[in-house]
Amino acid sequence: MRLENLPEIRKFKLFKTMSEENFDAVMQAAYLQNFPAQVRLVTEGDEADFLFLVVEGCVELFATANGREATMAMIKPVGSFILAAVIKDARYLMSGRTTEKSRILMIPAKNIRDSFEKDSAFALAVVTELADCYRSVIKEYKNLKLRTAVERLANRLLEYHCEQGETGVIELPYDKKRLAALLGMTPENLSRAFVTLKPYGVTVSGSSITLSDMKGLITLAKPNLLIDRHAG
Amino acid sequence: MRLENLPEIRKFKLFKTMSEENFDAVMQAAYLQNFPAQVRLVTEGDEADFLFLVVEGCVELFATANGREATMAMIKPVGSFILAAVIKDARYLMSGRTTEKSRILMIPAKNIRDSFEKDSAFALAVVTELADCYRSVIKEYKNLKLRTAVERLANRLLEYHCEQGETGVIELPYDKKRLAALLGMTPENLSRAFVTLKPYGVTVSGSSITLSDMKGLITLAKPNLLIDRHAG
DNA sequence: CGACGATTTGAATAGGATCAATGGGAGTGG
DNA sequence: CCACTCCCATTGATCCTATTCAAATCGTCG
């Protein structure tokens, strides 16, 4: 593959500790491709042929059943997806599609599994990454089961605020439709949740959100170290 | 520790491939203890000092926030819990309590992490176990997001039916209160869900359930390979 | 300007939760 | 063996959250 993005990939936590030799071998076999928005990269039920890395852009992971659809996660650079299926040599449990123009690195699953056996530093990185993924899903599950829609939104806003430098103004990272799906609600309900948060200093203007009463919002959201990335 | 249950522990997938030497060392440091029902073994937020194995009995994993409580999983013999926290040397995201008289093996986290580094066969087993755990939570998450309460119950009944030998009669593995919590509903709602399933051949008599219209029940449940252990 | 998709708002509905009351065993003590 | 008690399960009534369906509005892009 071409090397323009190699340095950042090398810095990604999965590969940082990998031996030079294995890294080169893996990248030799990998494909770096550009995709437009709305391209389906993987479909649930398919065999795990590749590990995916989002190098630029964004990928939405989602699942379907009974005619319903649920957004499971959004993957931003540099992040991997469906590592567990690759390691287990199993079928994907989720589908993935780009939500914007994206640059995606596809690594044949076999190369990952081979390196895993040859390179113990890489094996450790895989375990750590898997443990992180596991803990993230547990947190999402708790978020969904233990909070109302308004509380989930409030905490998500606090998270973005934290990520974006605590300036009092947030830019939503996706359109509201997708944000709603990610939070486990309908777009209509998200709209209403924003209205509910108005008394807590939340002002919406398109994709730009102003937070003018952090204290009040935090009181409502009750951020929790064991659920949220922000909090503390 | 005492050795009465050693053979079954040795057979547990986490330890099956471990070197004799490491297994002995790990078990040397472990404690096997009997607990009555309703004993809190771990509390979310605590540091991961031990990996736990359920040798006999049953442990309920649950989480709390905002005065609410959610059951995350039930662990039966032989099963481990909070492996991810142990590997990451992080805080537990879930609490665990026995639901019945149980025999629990407690392995100091440090021994697990040490063996993990020394024994590559064990490392592989850990990765596999973590990947399994991850995929299980994803399935639970899909189950919750993509199905109604009645559908979740129907599929759970089919799962138990499958596990228990497809005799047409199921014995519920826990009391209904806990089953309700596990399925993400209230006990009242579980009761009503059973009533809803009556036209599909589901007859309740205490903890014993009769299924007399498998075809109808399956049509309603729509079991899914990518969510359910049964199905197929 | 006009069209189309995204967002918001409104009204009606559904799925579950909560609150309250009743029924039913299992275990205890007489 | 029976009465009593307590806890669990069921049932009924009501409330609440969130979904659905419908319509209006906003924004953007050609």
C-alpha cells in the first residue's frame, strides 16, 4: 500500500508496540482505500475477512433485526473495528458504513491472526484493545439501561464539551439523525430532548450548541466515572 | 487451595491450554471459598484485585446509577467474570453477588497478569475469552435495542429449551424477579409478557414452563444467529 | 426561485414503569 | 397437622416515556 498515512497508523495503539518486521509485513498485505460517504464496508453475518482501520473520515457501526436498526458506535480516526470477529475468525455481528468521505485501511484477517501468534507485543496490544472495546460496550449498555434519553443526551453533550476544549460551545460531530440513533432514540425525540435541556442552559443553533449553565447541566446529567469518558 | 474441584477448573477454557507449571502456580495463589446466597463479591468502582471463577452456584452481575439497577449477566459454572478489568488493571464496571449458595475461586489479578506475559498459550486463551465476552455483550445490546420485551422473553425461552434438551418443558434457571431484570424489564412486565405468550403455546406453572407450539413461538420470536445462542 | 432532505412541532398511540392490592406457596412455630 | 407470616408473583389501574404518524418549517444546493 501507499505510505502517506503510515506514520499515524504506526502510532495507533494496536501497532505501536509491534515489531518493525511484523508491521511491515502486515502493511504490505493491507489496502488503503478512499470511499465516499454512505458506502457499506461490512455487513453483519459476513465472514471476517478484514480488520478495518479508519484513517480519515468516520464509520458508523450498526445492526439490524426485525426491520429495526440500531446504531452501535461511531468510529473516528484512528480507530479499528470488528477486531473481535477477526480474532475469533467468526462472522461480523455488526454492519459498517461510511458517514462521510473516508480513508480506510483494510488488513486481511489472516495477517492479523498470524502476527498475533508470532509477535507477543502485538498480542498484548490486541488484548488491551479488546479489553477496552469490551469495557466500552459495557458502558454503553449501562448508559442505555440506567439512563433516560434526556440524561443520555446531557452526558453526551458534556463529553463533546470536554473533547472540544471546554469553550462553552460545541459542534455536533454528526448530523442529528445519527446522533439520535447513537443515543438510542428517534430524531423527533432528540429534538424534544434538546427542548427539555433549554432550562439547563443548552441552546441549539443548527449543529452548534451553546452551554451556558454547566453546573445545572451537570446536576441533571450526573456524569459517572463508570459510564462516561468525561466525568471527574 | 483445596483440590477437589481442580479437574473441572483445569478443563475451563481459560486454563485448558495453560502450561502445567503456570497452572499450578496460579492455583497455589488462589482461594476457593464457599459463599451463601446474596453475598456481594465485588462492587463496581473497586480496583480489580481478583479474577473470579464460579465453580458452583451462580453469580449475578449488575450495575447501578441514579438509584436504578440493571442486571447485566448471570454467570454459571464454570464461568469467569471481570476478566477485562483484571487485564487492564482497572476498576470494576459491574458489581457481582451470589444468587444462591456458591463456590467461588478467587485468583489474584497479579498472578493472572503475570501468567499472561509468561505463557503465550494462556495469553491466547485470554484473548479468545475476551473476544467471546465482547461478542456476548454486543449480542445483549442488540437484543435490548432491536427487540420488544415479549420478543426477548420468547427468545430466552427458546434458548433455555435448547440448553435443556428440547423436551417441550423448561425449568427457569432463576426466579422470575431475576429473569425479569436480566431481560431488562420489571417483574410485573414479565408476568404480562408470559400472558401475551399464552396464545403461542407457553404455559406457566411456577418455575416450570411448557412449550406446546414451537412453530408459533419461533415465528413470534424470530431467533437470529447474530443475537441468539439457539437459532439455526 | 424551487426542490429536496433534514429538523422541528403537534397529536395520537404504544410499550413499559409505577403504584396499589390481591393471591399463593414455602417455611416457621405452635 | 394447621395457622401464621413473609415473600414472590400476579392482576388491575394509572402514569410516563418514547415511538409513530402527520404536517409545517428551515436550509441548502442546484
